[in-house]
Amino acid sequence: MKPGRKLPLLLLLLLPGLVKAQERYYHLLAGTYTSGISEGIYVYRFDSQTGKIVHTYTAKGVENPSFLAASADGDFVYSVNELGGGKEGEISAFSFDNSTGKLELINKQVSGGGSPCYISLSPDGKFLVAANYSGGNLSVFPLSGNGSLETPVQIIRHEGSSVNKQRQEKPHVHSVVFSPNGKFLFTGDLGTDKVNAYRYHPERTSRPLTPASPPFTKVTAGGGPRHLVFNDDATFAYLVLEMTGMVSVFRHENGRLKEIQQIPMTAPGFSGESGAAEIRISPDGKFLYASNRGDANEITIYAIDAGSGKLTIAGRQPTLGKTPRNFMISPDGNFLLAANQNSNSIVVFHRDPESGLLKASKERVTIGNPVYLMMLPVADNL
């Protein structure tokens, strides 16, 4: 921890769905695509009492930093770099100044495949794992004490395809998610219609991931697994299927997933294009939210049955913009922030903790092609 810290950030870091800390001020970090008006990673100050957002810093010169992650103490931030032109992607490491919100580049490493789109840090802080969408693989990077990325010690290539010959012609790894206890890593593979499972061995300096038993769970053909989220005690897992606009519910036990429900995101009679994207659980664990791009441009709200883990639809909320690729819920659960990629906006919604429903606030932020949002608590919270 850096000198002068007044809060134990290890306890307060907002990794979506895990932390319930209720501070007033947070640093809101936004990853973007830089092909339009964006200049890199944007940092804002978010007031969790009013929902107001104020820009504080921009980390410029970082190409397509679309997905972000942070160390448990908040000292370091990591981004993917989705490089165009068929180039292999990169992963960037930054130091983060909590007092100013400034990001300073430490180093970069090649990602091990094309189009890195998701990164996760192991709960013990030893490794960063990257999902390479076009490469069809995942890469494991050791982390140094100064926050820098070392060269990959493991690259795992998936094999196979599925029924959609245009989009599922080969593996497309879309997420890498550690189980809450840190013993397993799960990967949603859009191209093979599988959720692969790996056992994590923190004691190993090389090849820390080995196939779990069973090594994967199949989903409905043509579904296109994207992002996965666990409830707090990991008894249930929820998977958004990008191509069919469905949410799959799984019972989870010791690395095994068993599907118990599949429920649509779209309203009855919807005939447009689906492009399901992000999935989150509210801090109180009572509601699940999933965003749908395509022609829907909305967030579907589900009530979670505490006993069975199954979902019932509680409502739907248009995101007041195009392509809600990502959204996040404030740690107190009172706000939901939607990142509308193709309308260059972040829209803040009030969230009713009793019903789970959303209501648009007046707060809007203009930002080029926002792709991912996360928060870190402001240390002094004054």
C-alpha cells in the first residue's frame, strides 16, 4: 500500500458484484475504443449520494483499452489493447494515483493472441489471465511486486467450432472468471458453445492452470457464451448467451456447472437482432441485470430466488443510447451506470433496491465509445 493511504483498499476495491462497501466518492474508470473521439482511459469522480460524475484525468495514447481490471489494493490498473489490422493484442499495466486519479504506464506485454477482450486477476494477486477473442486462447501473466507484467507462463488454446459458420468457425474466448474462492477459472467460449473450467494452482510458477473435471460444460448450440457471474457463495452461476439473447442459470459445486434454467432477455414478440453483452448481480444479491445490444438497447432485470437461484423477469429498462456493451452497479446499489458504446455516452440510472427497477437520472457523460466501467474508492472520501 502506498504511503498516506487512509482506507484499506483491499477491503473496498469494487470488483463488480463482490464488494458492499458504502463510501461516498469513487474513482470511475472507463475503458474505450479509440477509433473515434476517445483518447484512452478516462477517470471520473463519482458521487454515490447524488450520482454526479466529474472528469478528473485521461490516460492518453493507449490504443483501444477496452477492458480494465485493478489490483486488490487499488495501486495498479490493467487494460487490454485490442490492436487492429490483424495484429496480436497487448496488455498494459499502470500505476494508479488515488489522490489525483492519474494513471501512469508501467509496461506492456503482447497478449498471446488477437483481440484480447477480458482480463482477470487471480484472487491472490499472483497472475493476470487474458482472454484473446480472435486468438481463441487465454494467456497467463505473472505480476511483479511493482505491478508490472511479466511474459506469459502459459497459453491455452481452445479447439472446436459450433453451428453458426460465420461466427463460430473457431474458438472465441470471451471471458475469464475466477470462482469466488479462487480455486477455479471459468472461460466462456462463444465459438465452441462451451464454458471451460480450469483448476488454479497458485503454488506453481508455470502452468498454474490445469483442466478441471469435467473440463467444460456445453450450452445450447448457437448460444454463444459471453460473460459469467457467480453469486456470493458461488452456489449459482449466471451466463449470458450473446447470440441468442438468453441467460443460463447453473448450480455450481467444486468446479462443476449444471444448468437448471434458461430464460430469455427479450420481451415476448421481439423480432429484432440480439446482442447480449454484460451481466451483473446487485450488491444485495437479490437481482440480476443483463444488457442487450442489437435492436434492443436495454437492460433486462431479473429477481433471483434465494433458494433455487432461478430467475423471474422483474422489468426492462432502455439504456437511452445505442449498444449498451457494459454497465455497472454502484457499491451501495443505488445507481446503475450504462455505457452506450455507439452513442458515446454513459447514462446514470437510479435503482430501487426493493423492486430492482431503474429510473433515468439527469446525469449524462459524453465519452467516445465506452466499453467497460469500474470503480475504485477515493482514499480520503472527503
